[in-house]
Amino acid sequence: MSGVNILTDTELERFSRQIKLFGVDGQKKIKCSSVLVVGVGGLGCSALMYLASAGFGKIIFVDNDIVELNNLNRQILHWEDDIGKAKVESAIWKLKKFNSSTLLDGLNSEFNEETGESLVRSVDVVLDCLDNFKTRFILNRLCVKYRKPLIHGAVYGFEGRLFTIIPGKGPCLQCIIPFQPTEISDPPVVGSTPAVIASLQVTEAIKIVTGIGYPSIGKFIVYDGESMSFFEVSVKKRDNCPICSLIDYEDLQL
């Protein structure tokens, strides 16, 4: 990316409130970073908006679904005129208008082992904005394999969950969820729930690339919108995890 190490006058003004927190160097780190978002539904739409607003230099996003009317209570990048369009197509032109300096690569395809290999390898941080554990387990496996930070988000009704995976530094997703759960078709969800979790996912991504703060490694965060509360569950790496126990981290630099 040409000029990626330089912040323009426009960028200095646009991100001035962030620069007050982590300085010009921190904003440059965000600009130099690439993010993969898997899923452009409730979580993905909000996450993409906040990633673009934060100034990440390149955002890749993947989804092979189309916009439906029942998406519109929570998937804020999709509007009434977009019903029937590919979600990736619906999202990309709005994001371009929102932040024209961010490089966007929207892929209207299924995320699987074959497509995921090159995508995960090519980025700095990955956001799990999926709605099924079959694909989540593939994503977790690839992120562990290529030692990429993975920020897991999930929602159901008024409840949301967040878990950050840094390979070699803490447990992976299958350490805490060993077997694929039974999938629930068309689960209930309040539109604000994915917005809460997605904003936390982006906060974790910002912290990881700038080196500020402490990602939620080893902490499974649960948001309960009904009681308006957050609580965390301490989780540890499993020695017999079928995914991360097989990786040699001796030469890992984080």
C-alpha cells in the first residue's frame, strides 16, 4: 500500500481523537494492519463499520449469503433496497463511501479450508463474525496453524459472547468448546446485541495491533442485555486440545 507509513493531513484530522489515546505511531500501526472479517451478518456489519472508522489499512470480508428482509433488524450495512443482493456487494459500496482510504476486498464465496488458507495467512488479525460452529472450527484451526490472532464473537437473543485467541498465549476456541455444538437455525437476536459484541471485537483488534491494553486472553466474556451486565469466565489451554496442542510455539514471536 503506497504511503502506508505516512498519515495524510486528512487522516491526522479524521483520527485525531484516537491519536490522543495512542499517538501518531499507534494510528500508523492501524493503517499498516490488515483484518479479515468472516461473516457479513449482524456481527460482521457492525464490525466492518468500526474497523473502517478506526482506519485499518486493509479489510477483507467473506460471505456467500444474500440479503433478506429478516436481516434488517441487525445487519446495519444492508438496507431495504439491498434485499436479494449478495451481502458482500451490499456492504462494499457503503464502506467505500464511509472511508475511501481503506482498501476493501469483499469476497462473495464460502469460507472453507481451501479458501481460508490464503486469506488467514495474508492478514494480521481475524474476526469471527459467523453464525455456525462448523465454519468457526475451520477458522480457529487455520488461525492457530498460521499463528494469527482470532477474535471470536457470538450472539443469541439478548446475550453475546467474546473470546480472544492469541496462538501460543492462551487457549483456542476448541480448548473451551471441544465438540461442535448442535446448530440452531434462525436463532432469535435483538439488533443491538451484535452491535455491542462487534464493537468489543474491534476494540480487541485495535489493542492487538497498537500494543495498548490487555486483550481478553483466557477470559470468556459474556454480555447479558436483559440484566445489563458483563461477566467473565476464566478459561485455560487444554493439554489434549486437538488443535493448539499440536502446534510448536518455541519460535513464536508475539
